[in-house]
Amino acid sequence: MNLQELAAHVAAEFQKHYGRPPRWIVAAPGRVNVIGEHTDYNDGFVLPMAIERYAIMAADSSSAASAISIYDTNFKETATIDISAPVTKGQPKWSNYIRGVLAGFQNRGVKIPALDVAFLSTVPLGGGLSSSAALEVCTATLVEAATGKQIDPVEKALLAQKAEHDFAGVPCGIMDQFISALGREGHLLLLDCRTRKTELVPMSDPSVALLVINTNVKHELSGGEYAERRAQCEEAARNLGVKSLRDVTAEQLEQGKGKMSEVVYRRARHVIGEIERTTHAAEGVRASNWPTVGVLMYASHAALRDDYEVSCKELDVVVEIAESIGLKGGVYGCRMTGGGFGGCCVALVKTDSVEAITKKIATDYKARTGIDATIFSSHPAAGATIIKG
Ligand code: GLA
């Protein structure tokens, strides 16, 4: 279903559930990160794109004096959030992403109106495609629609990130919420996470496509590994006497190698290399130099696997299959994407070969892991939008 069809679907669900049509419909996309992994919280660069998978909400004002009801059309479950007081954490668990955003608006002095909401997400859960950021940014967009007051998209992304920190307990960087709020159709987003300066990099060459390969092995970022990696990066920066790893060159790291443990050194080596790879990849995309972008993607995966140690067997298997297909079979490059420990790979491929590559990866992955992969291609999609209202 495309976005318009999804909007019609969620509007129908709203009508069925609440007995009247919705007044507002809003959506925010998930994302795939082409390159620049675990660099955002190191003040580095990232190069994600929004994908044609969305969190969508249809809503209307509610007669309930001080509550928001959200009916999840996937799981047929309703969350009720009291807005008469500062919004706090609560049940069900998924409502915390929404609660965090509502609390963020309250902190900015915004009076949240009572609402009835129907919600639908086509971003796979736990797939590393930022289903949570999509939900957060979608909620923020709904508040904008319902209050008639838009906030700066950068502010919106930061508000959503804070929701993830405070209400979901994940000390994430800024990439996911930024791309969900600021993505543009047909473009990747090169984001400097230090200055928060963004550059839209056109990706409209019809001869290439991006494939998202979901290993269907769930990733769970609140497991502590993410926070541990973040702490190790901070330790490396401290030992090198700089604010963040963005300030360190590969040579400086080599000179300072003795100041840290071997593990912390390897973590830093990934980050410093990845920041460089990301700016080079952006140059490659600008020049439609796909073989170069592909090589950088493979190098990114190797560093995430060996130095940063956030890959897993299934992600490695996908990359190995992609490498075995090779340029001859239409694959330029492939890597794990997102936080890691499961979730998805992203592959840069020739459009002509999409079908054959999809078939080969699905077959070989099943043979080697016993698991069915889910594979789809996506054009770079637009960021959060108010579809109706
Ligand atoms: C998760 C986080 C992001 C980023 C990636 C790794 O998706 O939410 O902020 O750190 O992991 O690149």
C-alpha cells in the first residue's frame, strides 16, 4: 500500500472504531541508514534515508475532558493517556513513545487537546528500521496538526529523541528522529550530528536501488549493549583528551593507542573510520559513483562486525551472500544497518537485478539459517507529513 492508500485504510479503521470520520491524518516514516553507523552520538556524520514504511495516525477531537485514546489497529489494543497532569510513563509499553512526546510538548508549555486516535504502523517492529522514531515523530506531527502550531523540524526531532531517552530508556543519538522528521523524497540526508547541519543528497539514478533485507532476528536496543558502546566511545575520547571521537584522526588514534584498552581502541577505530567513510560515500552518491559507495558499505560492515562487535551471525550471512553475488550479479555493496544485534541489512544493487538478487538472498539465507528473510526495496521517501487537516 502506498501512503495515500494507507491513509485511506487508517481513516476507515478510525470510522469503524469511533463511528465518525477523522479530522486529521498524519504520517512519519521509518528509515534505513545507508552508512554512518554508531557515529551520531560521536558527533559524526550519518547518511540515512526515509523509507516507504510509515507510522500513521488518524484522529479527531475527543469529548473526553482530559485524555487521549489511541487505538492500535495492528494489535487491536487501546492505550488511554491522561493529559490533565504531566504525562508519565505507563502501560501498554508501546504507549511510552507517545507519552514521551506528549510530555515534551507539555514541557514546552503546549496544552495538549483531548483526542481520539487510530494508529497503524507498517515499519517492522524490532527490525532496526526505527519503528519507534516513526511513532514518536508521528505523534509530534499529530500534536502539530491538532494544535495548529508547527514547530521547527529540528526541534521536533530533538523532542522525539528526548522521548526515547526519558520514556523508553534508550540513550540513542539523533539520526532516527532527524530523518523521520526531515527526510525528502528522492534524497538521502547527510547529517552532521555535531552542528546539526543537514544536506539533502539526491539519489535519483534509476539504475540503482536500495534493498532492505530483514534477517527477522529481533534487535533489542535497551539490552545495555548500546549504552555500553556509547560509554566506551566516551572513554576513548576522554583518554585522548578531546570532546568526542569526531575530533580524532586515524593517526592520532594510533599515537594514543597506549592510553586505552584494546577493546576501547577498536571501538574508536570503527567510529573514526566510519565518519570518514560516510563523507566519502556522500561524495560517491553525489557523483553516482556506485562501485565506490558499495566498497565503503562493505568496509563499514566489516568494522561493525570486527571492531564494534554489533553484528550477529544472521547479518553476516546476508552480507556474505551479497558478496558472493558480487558486482557481476548486480550487488555494489551491503552492510548491516541500524543499531545491530539483528534487524536489517541494506544493499545497494542494480535495478535490473533486483528480482534475481532478492530470490538468491532469500534462498541462500533460508538454507544457511533456517529463517525466512523479508526483503523489499524502497525509494527515498518524504519525512513526516500532515496528510489531512
Ligand atoms: C540506533 C540509534 C541511533 C544510532 C544507531 C546506530 O538506531 O537510535 O541513534 O545510534 O542505532 O547508528
